[in-house]
Amino acid sequence: MRERLHRDANGMIARILAENMPGEAVVKALQGHKFSGKIYLLAVGKAAWTMAKAASDFLGDRVCGGVVITKYGHAPGELPHLEIFEAGHPVADDNTVLATARAVELAEGLGAGDELLFLISGGGSALFERPLPGLGLEDVVDLTRQLLASGADIVEMNTIRKRLSSVKAGRLAALCLPANVFAVVLSDVLGDRLDAIASGPAAPDQSTVEDAQKIVEKYQLRLSDLQKKYLSAETPKEVTNVETVITGSVRSLCESAARAARDMGYTPYILTTTLATEAREAGKFLASIATEAGCAVSAFARPCAIIAGGETVVTLKGGGKGGRNQELALAAAQGIANVENTLVFSLGSDGTDGPTDAAGGIVDGQTATQLREQGFDLDKLLADNDSYHGLRAVDGLIVTGPTGTNVNDVAIALCL
């Protein structure tokens, strides 16, 4: 049974990723749009190269030029007429600023009748950045690190970061005037808030100064006087030159998981597509449901696949290595210890989970025992936020490499 669970999990992972590549969705969006003039392309995010390639293949020489900005290791090769940049994520670096400067030059050079095809995916907040006057990259980096360590969710992070940027919160769209922008968005934000995806470079900002101040107080952020000044200024609330299409989200990720599970003989149950809590708490919760599956008190009959999509957070308290999906899986291992015919995995659809080479983690009822036999204390691993080293020791890492898509995470308990 254990061998079958792992075989099914691996097959499910492969199918989930294959069905959520953005190329087909990008082409569908382009087929539904009539371009009236010269077409220029800008793609930002962890799925930028994949989206740009689909657009390039479809439009061919109609694309006059453009810029693609993605994470290191996420650009497999050159694309016709396009400049390719790789930069830092989740923290911006010098290449981020260099690439964004080139994108700004492209936007400011557009004229009446031109159109910018803007391909947006998750990760764009770090990969697309030009600080407001007087601020340097270090100001953005320090604040990003504070937010990451605090456990702030993606909407909270972007509410703060967009207020320090000259290209976020609709400001990129303004730079493109008088040209129009056609934005194709791959969503990694729960609820598909356009102003939060990549911090909304081409969307009017829904957040307010009051929202930003509450986040500053909540996480006790350390700010310079100039940062405080910018955070007290309101962002653009109207964008007039943009048409937007959303091509994919975590819902499609969960639907793919359900189809795969059903084809493998499991009854699928999608608990939620808006999971947003501490990773370890999510792992404990999923494990508790899996442990009781098939019991008289449970609504879930074995064999079943219990599916939760979303994006959890990790509040860093230790100095270990890991990511939110790995921490979720490790916490689940504690909850399903010695439970037979049960497996839990958690997967980041982009193939990168935290500052690691893993996409997530996979555990079963024997994982806790294996860790103990390897000399690891599971409680200590969690306290140190060191899920990576624990899971690596018991062959519990999911390693896919960069996938070319980015539509949040999915966590699944398989119960035979």
C-alpha cells in the first residue's frame, strides 16, 4: 500500500503540473483579443518565460520587441525579438533594477496606436522593481526581508511594497500612455485580486493608506522617514488604458488534483481553494482529517483524496532551511505518525519552495519513525524551521525544478 500511495502521489503531481502550464491559456486569451497596432511585449514573474514563449509562438513577427523578466534558472533560452533577464526572488537584486529600467524605457517609448502585451505572473513583486525617488534597492530589500520573516501574507506584503515603487500600483500602465495595455494574468493570489498579483503594475490599487499603516503596526516594521512619507501617500485609484484577462488560478490546480485522484480510484474532496494560515497549522489540520478518514465520526470514506489549495505562511523563528510546503508536510508527518495507508504532500506549483531546490514535501505514516532513526527530533526541526534537512534525510523532498507556471500551492492527503 505504501508503494502505491507514493506512486499515485508522484503521478498526481506530474498531472497537476502538466494541466496547469500557462501556454494554452495565454494563446486562448490572445485569440480573443484584436490587436490594432504595433505589438510590444513585457512579461514579468516566475512564469514569464513560459508565457512569453507561448505569445511569441502565436504572434510571431508581429511582436516588434520586448522584455522578459523572470527568476534565476527560469529562462531556458532566447526568444525572438525579446530581451531576457533573470533576477532575484523573493528578494530583488541589482538585476531586478537593471531589467526594470529596460522595461520602463520600453513603456515610455510607446506611442499612440501601439499596444503593450503585458504578461503577469506571481513573483513579479520582487522581479519588477524601480524604487521611488530617494529610495534605494536596499530600502526595498530590507522591508521585504522584514515582511517575509514576520509571516505576512502576499496581500499584506504587496500593500506595503507597492507604495515604495514607481512601477507598481498601476504606475506601469501610466508610463505606457498614450498606448494601450492588454494584460494577461496568471494568478498566484487568493481571490485573484489584480492589484495584489505582482503588486498590480497595471491595475488600480484597492488598498489604502490606512491598510498600510495597520500592517506596519501589526508587524512592527522598521521604517526610514522617507519610507514613512511614501507609505502615507495614496496610490493611483484609476487606470484607463488597460484590458485584463485572468488565465489561471489555484482553483484550476485543485480541479486538476481532483480529476487525477478520481481517475486513480480515490474520491476527491476539495476542502478549500483559499487556504491561508501558518504552514504547520495547515499540516496538522490536514493530518487530523486524514487520520480519521474512514472512521464512523468522519465524513470522508477511504479511499479518498483530501485537497486544499492556497498559500500558507511561515513565521521564521529558527535559523533552518525550508519553505512553506515543506513545513506543512513535516507538520503533517507528526500528525499521521504510525497511521497506515495515509500520505500527505504539499506542492508549490512553480517548482520552488522557499530558498531551496525543492517544490515541496511528501510524508507518510512511517516518516516520523524514519526521522527518529536518522537522529532527528521532529519538534526541533519544526522549531528551527528546518524542514528541508529533515525531509531530505528521509527522501521526503519533492524536486521538480522550475515548472514554468505559478498558481499557488496544493496540499493533498491520500487515504487508502
